[in-house]
Amino acid sequence: MTDDKFFERLREDARPLQYDGDDFLAARIAARVRERVTARPPTVAQLLAAWMRPVAASLAALVLSVTIGLTWSQQHQEPTPEPGISSNPIEVAMAGELYGVDD
Amino acid sequence: MRGTLTGTEWERLTQDDPFEGRAIEAVRSGNAGSYDYLVSKYSKRVVSIAWGIVRNAHDAEDLAQEAFVKAFQNIGRFKEGEPFGPWIYRIVTNLALDVVKHRSRFRHEELTDVEPAARRDSAELGALSGELAQRIDAALQSLPENQRVVARLYLVEQFDHAEIASMMNLSEGTVRSHLSLARKKLKEQLADLYEGSHD
């Protein structure tokens, strides 16, 4: 057999060596490529939102802690003494003289 | 897949595909969804080319994915009216050759794993059921790297000399030279299978 004839025959016989993969090969690669090529760069609004999100979360935490602190301090404040009867005695004026009720 | 078409017949068929040209135009205009058509059409062939070079199914799929993404990113440079096939084949071939070069640089670290990996990769090839296919595959694998890749693209993937030269950035003369050396070695190795034939 000549070299050329041998190579021709070999080319015919080698064709089944092509790799076929499984039935889902094409779909799998298409999905993976699609995922990568359709991923768009973030817009300005998305970039701002991404930057503002932690800032807003920090502010909200701060406001919450201040509110809780104020509420707590108001609830636990020392009660101011009520003006009692003894400090404001009922006085009665009689004949130019002042008389207290307890007197 | 393309069944029994040769490389040239396949390229002629793709050149006559009006959907392919439209899909390329749509992708160039920013419609990424149209790229699906091209990926679905060429993915099996692209994986087969990559597998023939790297001999590992996972690596071959990863390479195919990279090749399609690279082609998408450079679609602006793609010449209008040209078939997409040769371009994506060239990209995947170069990516796969880079992987092989990288592997050979670190070959000493992988020596202990060579035999099990080769056995596993042959098992991935469903067509290797017959003795003839196994013998041809083993003979191809025994060739030096450049001869092996060129012979595989010619014998298995059915590309012609010019197509292989374009895919591997070689001259046609170099491709013919690699094929000639490969043919000599393959004929020696497979003599018992083909010597009895007188057609």
C-alpha cells in the first residue's frame, strides 16, 4: 500500500475519534457563555447604590442607638421631688396675720 | 454534530448559512443574545478540537467557553462576510496549545499522574470502542506534540492543510512536513492493520 493510500484509509478510520461529549454539551456551553457575555458592567446608579448602601445602614444603626439611648435615659431619670404640702402650706390671712393650716 | 462532512465541506456549508451572518451582525450591534446561535452551532466541534489537544473533557469545555468569550469580546475585529468557524477554531487551538505548553513546563510534577489520566481521558471518548480506533488513538498519542496536533486535526477533525496552517499559525509547508513525519511513524506503528490491504 502506498503512503498516500495508507493515509487516506487512516483518515477514514480516524474520523470516529472525534469527541462528541454528552447530549447536554452544547446547551451547557451555551449557558455558560451566555452568562458571561450578557453580564453588563454596573451603571452609575448601581455603583452609587452599592456605595450608599453601607453608609445608609450605618446611619440607620446610629439613629436607632441614639433613640434607644434617649428612651432609656428618660425612663431611668431620677424623679424630681413633687411640690409637697409642707413646702406650700395653705395660709389663711386673718386680721392682718397669716396663719398656716398646720399651725 | 456535523456527521460525515469533511472540514472543507463543513466550511462551505457554514458560508452558505444566512443566519450565521445575521447573528454576527446582531452581536456586533450589541445584541449579545444572538451569540447563542453561533455558540450552539460550533460548540461541539470546538470542544472536539480542544479535547484532541488537551485530552481532558473538563479542560476542553473550559477552553471552548474561553474561546467563545474571547471571540465575543473581539467580534469588532471580525471580518465581515467571513465564516465564523475558522476564526473560533483558530482561537480554541491556540488556547489549547498554550495549556499543553504550560503543562509540559510542569511535567515533572505530574509524572505520577500521567497513566491514570490518560486512561480516564480515553474512556471519555465513546467512539473508542473498537480495537482499530484504540490502536489509531494510541498511535496518534505517541507522536511528538506538533506532529500529534497536526495529524489529529488532519486525520480526526478532517481539516485540510491550509485550514490547519491557519489554525496553528504555521505555513502550509510546515504542516505538510509535520504530516509527512507523522505518516511515516503511524505507518510503522499500524503496519499490521493496513499491510494486508491491496486496494
